[in-house]
Amino acid sequence: MCISETENYAEYIAETQADGLIEYEEVEEDDGAQLLLEQAAAEERRREWEEAEYRARTEAVFFPLLEYREKYPDSEFAEDLEDLLKEMADAFERKRDLPEYMRDEDISVIITGSSINEINLDLKNNTESWLIMDLPLGLYFIADKENVQNMVLTESMNILSVGTGESLSITAQVACMDIYKDIPDGNDMFGIDMLEENDPLLDLLNIFGIYRSGFEVMQAAVWILQDNPTRQAVMAALEYDDGEQAVSDGDYDEALRLVEMVKG
């Protein structure tokens, strides 16, 4: 009887300990799963923070940071986020056009030719501050060779962001300014300047934006305004890579109409 009771008791203890061990192991497994979930959530917060910070710095846009703050108000990156928002606000307050930064040597620029409608700019921030700038209409590029055409910006570029001590390479949309000179290529270097406010070419550039003109029309119009060439000269000067004529009679007529609007 005692033995039996003892055996039963021993079995009961063994079963209880086993149950306890199972419960303990289940708790341990639950804790491990929870830890993995927390680690995955932290990694996701970190990944999204890095993406928001990258977009803010490269595109100079606030909304990725604001979206992140709304999604993760108590994130471990909250302090960094607020610092970055303040830094961006300060940079926007100081924002200027590229020629102004160049005049004060805050930014150095190397400008090289590319094609009849593109030009390359390599920008270097020489300051200890984040710089945000615009490339406005009226910006034009002066060739370093007498036989090469100057180029004029046909589409403004707004809110370009260059971090402290960093560089930025961009390609700008342009048109050539002298039909009787050579089209630039990658071996040509350029300086930079701004058109005068009363320059008819600046009025023409603004009209391009209103009428959403295509490149062929824009290039023909710039040449007509600047050089007054014949229809045949314009059509002969602009060809596609396969040798096909790029400017149609319709393009030329539209370009001429825009130029006449400028001249009044």
C-alpha cells in the first residue's frame, strides 16, 4: 500500500515535473518567437528610416520623413528625424540659384558637352552645410571653343540637393544657340551665365513651357530667333543618328510662329 502510494506519488511528481518542463519550454519558445518578431520589426523600422533619409537628402523632399514620423512616432530614430527636418528647413531657407552659389564659391562645377540637347554638370559642395539649389530658365552655357555652339537651358531644374562635402552629377536639357557653329560633344567644356531679364530668348523659353513644345520645335525656334537662318538651313542642321531629317515642315512652321509671338 505504501509502496503503491509511493509509486503513485513518484509518478505524479514525475508527471508534474514533465508538465512543468513542457510549460517552461513552451514559454521559452514563445519568448524566442516574440524576440524574433521584435528584431524583424526593428529591422523594418531601420530599413524604412534609411530609405526615408536617403530620399529626403537626395530629392530634398519632406514627405518621406513626415510619413515615417506618423507611422513610427516613438521610433529609435525619432531624434535623428527631427534633426534632419530642421536641417532641411534651414537648407530651404538658404536656397539659391546655381550661379549665386558659384559666385560665392560655395559650389564648384565642371560642365561638359554631351549632345545637341543635353549637357552634363558635375557639382561639388564646398561648404559644411547642406545646399539646395535651382537651375532656372535663363541659364546658358558658354563654350570654351570659338567654333562650338553655346547652349541654353530649355527646362528649369528645381530643388537640387547636394549634401555637405558631396558631389552631384546631373544631365540638363538644352538647345544649341548658334546654327553656324559645331554641335558640342563630350570633349567640350563650358562656363555658365544668365540671360538678361529683357532678352527675347528668355521670353521664348517661357513660351516653350506654355505650349509644351517638343525638342525639334524648340531647337528650330532658338536658331531662328538667334541667327535668322533659312528654312533649308534649319532642316539641314538637325538630323537623327540615321541621317533622317529631324525638323519637319510642321516643326519649322510652329517654331516660326513662336518666334513671331516673342517679337510681337
